[in-house]
Amino acid sequence: MDNSKSRLIGKLASGDARVAVIGLGYVGLPLAVVFAESGYRVIGIDLDPRKVDAINSGQSYIDDVNQRSVQDLVCRGRLSATSDFSVLEKCDAVSICVPTPLNKTGDPNISYIVEVSEQLANYLLPGMVVVLESTTYPGTTVEVVLPLLSKSQHRLKVGENFFLAFSPERVDPGRTDWTTRSTPKVIGGVTLDCLEVARAFYGRAIDTLVPVSSTEAAEMVKLLENTYRAVNIGLVNEVLLMCDRLGLDVWEVIDAAATKPFGFMKFTPGPGLGGHCIPIDPLYLSWKLRTLNYTARFIELASEVNTSMPRYWSQKVQDALNEACKPVKGAQVLVLGVAYKKDVSDMRESPALDIIAHLSEKGALVNYHDPHVPCFKHDGMEMACVSDFHTALEQADCVVIATDHSCYDWEEIRKRSHLLIDTRRALRSQVDHELRP
């Protein structure tokens, strides 16, 4: 054990290690680049040939990954990509960054983790460290990944011949203040030796590591972070619904409450939850607790409120059209922004897509504009961004602000639009200036 561990730690510490990152999406590619920049020789593995070809030609397809960095690392032989898992035979360390979506029934889909673990077991060698980054329910690393890796032909023992850990990704697309390198990284090992090796692996590339006692604790940390956000967003979305009934401006109430210097953290309402993490991760925890005969009531209620928001805003569009003596059926509706958050192209779980679907079901003729998303296909919908933005604004019976991209000129949008529904408070109320000159 000591020889395997010390040799591997020595390789990792010196940068003389070959690293594989499995899954080159929003998590895997930024991580692969940071590893390569730290001195490791990195091979990315992905079954999508378009991603493999892009990396090998020095191109970045992720907004947060600088293309020049990719080109430089590829030219220097520090970064490459393949779809061939056999390259794992030459690797010392592996990070698994594959998707973990929900099934239509709301149950966790860890099939990608299972498939990758089975592949990895074919090439697992003595003195290798494996770190799972994919968000999942507590127990996955030990209950799913470890048994599969233990079936390796070499019959390796965790903590002695190979090392296994979990370190949840904390990517927030579009941020520049906190990056893959600078964001503190939680990490838990199956054993203390696993933790020590994993810290040596990540410590070269990440500024701050936060060790915890187990992989289960690390898995739970990730779910707590995003459940905290989902529950608080659900609360403030319900406050919006309450203020709507009470005839109050929810934004005025929130801004005033946020002046309290203690005991209050500001969350804002909107069209619903988007992205891969916040709408999905709490449901992983809720599912796990159901297997233990426990109902996670806060999580399920917050999910219910948050998923209802696109329909709420669709109804607001219908009400506004009715007040203007226009039926929603046949009305021209322009949705601004289909990415799930501002200034990114990521559409995963975007509430704007639900708003488009609800309005289309009511008979509205819906178009969209998003400078980051030229076209998309989703759940039977296939749309292209309007080409003439100004004309589309003027021709629309109603404009819905679903994503508040920074590039939009909100005053111009206000002037050119006949009706406006603002789900993000992109249009600042004049009341703010009247009350606080």
C-alpha cells in the first residue's frame, strides 16, 4: 500500500502524471484545461466525436473556456481528446464528469456513471486514483462505483492498490470572479489513504481543497448547496405569488428586506429554475430519502412552486393580452432569452422553454430572440432566433423577458414593445427613483 501510494503521490506532486477526464461538457472541459495548465498531461474522453474533433483542433465549445488556452495546451501536447477508453491504460489519475439527469419518473439516472465505471474497470491498474465529480445521491461512490471497479481483472483493493474519492463540481457558468481553479473544492475519500492521494491529485490544480470525512459527506455537501438555493428560490417565488394577490410590488419588498445587515440573504423570483444543478440535485436527495421511508417536504414543496412559475408567467401574458383586447390565440409573442441564465448559451432545464411551450399550447404564435442561442431543438420544438430583432419587437403583440442578457438595451426594448412581461425585473421601475432620489 505505502509503495503504491507514495509513488503515485510523487508523480502527482511533480506533475509527471497522465490524467484522464471522462466527459468533456460544462464540467469536464474546464477541469481538463485547469489540470493541463497545472502541468499534467491530460487526455479527455468523450463519446461525442464533435467534441473530440473540436479539442484536437484547438477549439473551445464552452463559453467559460478560453479558446487560446485550448489551442496553446493542444500545441504543447498537454491536452488531447479521444473516444477510445483504452487510453486509460496509460493514465495515473481519472476524473469522471459525466451527466446525471433525471428520468421522466423523477428518479436519478446514473446510467452514465455505471457505463463509465464498467469501462474503467477494464483498464484499472495498480496505483491509480479515480475521482467521481458527477452530482449524485449520497452513497453512489461506495455503493455503485466501488463494486464495479472492484471487478477489475487485477482484483485491486481500494485504499491499497487503487484510490477512490468524490469531489463535487461547483461550476457556475458565466462567472469570472470564481473559476474552476479558485473555487474551493470539497473532497472525500473512501479511505484516509484515498483522501490523501486525491488531495495530491487536485491540490496541484485547485487553489483550496476542503477535505471531508467520507465520499458520502462530499456527495451530501453538493446536494445541500443546491437544495439551499432551490428552497430559498421557491420561497421567494411564493412570496411573489403572495404579493401578486395582495397588490404589492415584490421587488420593493425584497429590496427593503435586503437592507437588514444580518439574518437575511437576498434571493430573487423569476420564471423558474434552470441549469443542470438547482432544478435536479434536490430531487436526487428527495429520491434517496424516499428509499429510507422519509419525505423531504421542503424539497418537494419548493420544487412544486418553482416548476409552476413558467405557467404563472404564461398566464400573465394571457391576462395582459386580454386587457389589451387581444386573444392569446393567434397573438404574436416574442420571448427574449432562452438560456437558463444571463450571458450564457446553456439551455439545460431553462424555464423559457416551458413558457414557450405553454403559450404555444394556448395558440400563441411564439418567436424568440437570444444572442447566445441561434437555434435549438427541444422536446419536439425546433426554432431559430429571429433575424431582425427591432422589427420583431415592433410586430409582437407581447414581449416576454425570460432571460436578462446584459447585451440588451432595455430602454429601447421598452420603447419598441406594445406589451411587456418582465420575469426578471430587467426593466427597473421608476418608483425606485421616485422613492430614493
